[in-house]
Amino acid sequence: MRQLMVLSDRRLEWRETVAPKLLHATDALVRPVALSICDADTAYLRGAFPARDEFCFGHEFVADVIEAGDGVTAFAPAIA
Ligand SMILES: [Zn+2]
């Protein structure tokens, strides 16, 4: 599995990472099916905000729920 990271110098880089898993009863795992870019992300890449440590890029998406913890009541895994 890969994740897109924003480095501290604002470059983007794909990195290998372990598959996510549920850590808490209120967690859910999702598989994005449609993505978009956020104006805040592009502003950050252009230098509009102070630089920070690297972080995972992207947070605008529509997704299928593929797994949900016992404490999740508003969503359930999609039936394939
Ligand atoms: Zn956003």
C-alpha cells in the first residue's frame, strides 16, 4: 500500500506503508472511490501557510466503508 506524503520542504512523495487496521471501537476503514483536491492543500504547497513536519496528503474523498468497529453506529461496511 502507498500513501502520498507532503514533505517538510512541501514536495510530494509516494511512500510504501503498512495496510491500515482498526485500532479503536469507533474506527472505520474506508476505500476511496472518488477524490478531489482541497484549496487548503494547494495553498499550503504554494507556501501560503507556515511549513510543518511531513504529513499525509489529501482528505477530500467519497469512500466505501470496508470495515467498522463495534462502536460505529452511523455506518456499516458496504455489501459487495
Ligand atoms: Zn479540505
